[in-house]
Amino acid sequence: QVQLVESGGGLVQTGDSLRLSCAASSYTFRTYAMGWFRQAPGKDREFVAAISWTGRNTYYADSVKGRFTISRDNAKNTVYLQMNSLKPEDTAVYYCGQNKKYGLGSSQSYEYDYWGQGTQVTVSS
């Protein structure tokens, strides 16, 4: 059973920064592409960022490109999402997901096999 645990969310003001972490339960994490998605009340889950299993390829939604950075530290079994210049529109529950073994990453939620419990990010005006 793969377990993913997100942390680092909180209440911040417009323009602030946060770094989210997603810790995986197994060393096999290092062979899988990973991604971040978010879901706001009344909205569908939407793609935020993805990273290949090597960490050499990254992909971003247009809404966060230039502000967010996804990275991974395979020695720590952890993927990160650095969020800068936060806006109220970024308010959502953020989820990390495990994609495909030796994968490049995906923007499609149905291509992810496991999800964490989510962490709340709230950006005030």
C-alpha cells in the first residue's frame, strides 16, 4: 500500500509564499512520476504541476506557470511544490499523486494511481 502525506499548507496573504511537501512511504517512489493537483469548493480537481521520475522534466498549468515550482528529493522520498506570489484564486485543497513508473508526468487526474489526503491552502485578499 502506497501512502502519500502532504504538509505545509496554511493561511497566508496575497503575495506570500508557501512550500508544500509530499512524503511517500516507500523507496520505490524514486521510480515514479509525480504530480500536484488542487480542488476548490464547487470546482473540479485541476492539474497544477508534474515531474518526471528523474526530476529532469517538469510541467505546469498556465495558471501557475512562472509562480510555482515542482521538485523532488528521492533520497528523502519527497516531492515539493514551491508556491510564490500567491493569489486568492490559488485557494484550494492541494493533493499530490503518484503517476506512472518511469513516467514523464501527466496533467490528467485519471492517470494517477494513488493520492494523498490533501493540505489546505488559503490565500486572503
